[in-house]
Amino acid sequence: MTDAARRDVFRIPGFLAFWTAYTVSGFGSYVTTLALQVIVLLTLNGTAADVGLLNGARWLPYLALGLVVGALVDRRRRKPVMIGTDLARAAVLAVIPVLYLLDRLTVPILIVFVVFFGLFSLFGDAAAQSFLPRVVPTTDLLAAHARTDQSDAVAQTTGPVVAGGLVGLVGAPFAVVVDAVSYLFSAIAIWRIRTVEPDPAPREARGLRREIGEGLRWVYRHPLLTPMAIGSHGWFLFNSVLGTVYVPFALLALHLSAVELGITLAAAGLAALLGSSISTRTGLRWGAGRAVIASNLVMTVGWAVIALVPAASTAVTIGVLALGQALYGLGLGLSNANEMGYRQSITPDRLQGRMNTTIRSANRAMIVIGAPIGGLLAVSIGYRPTLWIAIVGFLLVAGFLAASPFRRARHGDD
């Protein structure tokens, strides 16, 4: 395992193209994430509650269809699904600026388009997460995820800053065009991967219900995967509250500009690059379980710093928020590769699609619940009290994982 982790995964045929597609589309996604929230708050004069509904709408298809899609993806070759959904997402995003020019863009219409975007993302993400173990050997999955996390950290660093600049230069509705172009590029990059996928085993006679049940049993009866999945669900619930509250807190309560907001978010990306750079070594030395628990505690501290930001000058405000975001990003970069690498390495190929979408669907269901709740709480009790509620939730998740058998999880477990 140690030798595999040290091997340059970019030399594995197909991984460079996969990484390139992931990196470019990831950059565009960070631009869109900020741009859509600015559209709601500033272009359409919406509220934090509207932002919560928008954030939840993207993940609504996971709640409704996630388990079914996981079983369907396991029945098919994954590369064509990835290409088709990249093209579909590019088309959906390209319509948003057109509607704005026609003066037809409203918050409800934007939410509808985000739901369709989420539907295509459901298929695309399920296929991509299940496709990577076909490109990269099991022993190299931790290192491969560390590489994608590093590129994601760079995108997280530059994406919000670029988004803030684009919003100021051309307007938020037109900034999403960058993401549309990134998905076109991703489709081309995936098409160039020459990895041969095996013919899917015939499963039609078994029925979707039985296949879905097999995926659920794998995730929620595994002695170590089960607590990891439950902890992940809790993390996504409280993280969705924090993510929903942060943008209106910075723009409306702290009176930052879109560019200044982008600078604070970029700090998370820089720190996530550091976290992902040490994630492989940390995971192999501490074990996947302890690395994830430690990262959750670091993220908790980061959000506590944000909640304590003083009413001071703009420079001080940006500095404190950037520090909190940096701690959050550090923990995020350290955690993701260890979670993804561990759960994919212990799951058979025939269950990859169902395992990924089972966990991912439940996680996204937490966003569907948590994002609107976060927006409503922010409007009713204020931004800071809402932040503290979610921070306590982060602590509870870390405590649950530390008390569970997952703390003993190590890479290479069967």
C-alpha cells in the first residue's frame, strides 16, 4: 500500500484525462455556485430563505431518484453516461443568461433549472465515482483521490475570486457560461479515455428493487462503512446550513462585495490544497477513521472562528473570515480523499454505483432538508445563532465517529 501510494497516478493510462475533466468542470462549478447565489440575492432581490431553497433544489433529484440511478448505472457502461450528462448540464446552464436577457428569469424559474441540473448531475456523478475504480487500481485510489482533491482545492481557490470578478464585470447571469464551457471540455476529455469497460452483467431479471436492496445492505450493514455513512449524512446536514447562511451573512450582514466574498472563499481552497497534499500520508499513518475524525474537528474550529467575526473594519472582517474558511478547507482537503478512497477500496466493482449513490443520495437529502432550514433560521433568529447551531452539530458528528468502530478503519481493510 505504501509503495502504491507513492506511485505517480498520472502515469496510469486514462487517469490524466479523467483528472483534467474533473479539474476543469470543478473550476466552472465553483464559479456557478457563487454566481447563482449572487443572482438570487442581488439580481433578483431574494432572501437567505430563497438561497436555501435554491441550494436544496439542486440535490432534490438525489432524494427522489438516487437509489434507482445507482442501480441503473451499475447496469451500464459508465463512460457514455458521463459524456451525455456533461453535455446536458452545459445546455441547462447556457439557457440561464438567455432567460435573463429576455427578462424571464425569476427565482422559481431558476430553481426549476437547478433541479434539472441536479438530475443530470445525479447520473453523471454516479457514473464518474463508479468509473474511477475502473481506471485506477484499488491500491491507488487514495492517491488518486488526493490528486483530484488537490485540483479541486485549486479550483476552490481561484473559482470564487474569478466568479466575483466576472459578476462585477459581466453580471452574475453571464458568469455561469464559464461552467457551461467547462462541461463541454469535460465531455471531450472523458471521450478521449481509452479504458475498456467490461460488459455489464445481465441483471434485468432480478429487478431494480432487489438490486437497490443489495446496495442498501452493503452500506448499512458493513461494520465500518455504516458509521462512516451515518456520520457523513450528519455532516452534510449541518454543512448545508453553514453553506447556506455564509453567503448572505457576508454579503448582507457584513456588507462585503462579491469580490471580497470570493477572497474569503479562496482561502478555503488554498488550505484545502495543503490538506489534500498531506491526506495520503496522514491516512496511511493514522488510518482513514482517525484522519476523518481529526479533519471534522478542524472544520468545527474554522466555523467557530467565522461565527465570532467581530464588527470591525472590512480588512479585519475579511481576514477573520479567511482564517475560518482556511481551517474549514484544511479539514475538508484532509477528509475527502480518506473517505472516498476507503469506501471505494472496500466495495466490489459490481456494487460501486449503488454504494456511491446510496451514500451520496442520503447526503444530498440532508442538503435538501438542511439548506432551506438554514435559510429560514437565518431569517427568523439571525445569522450567528444559526451558525452556532450547525457548529454544535459538527461537534456531535465528530463525537459519534470517535465513539464508533469507524475510528479503527484503515486503508487496506477488506
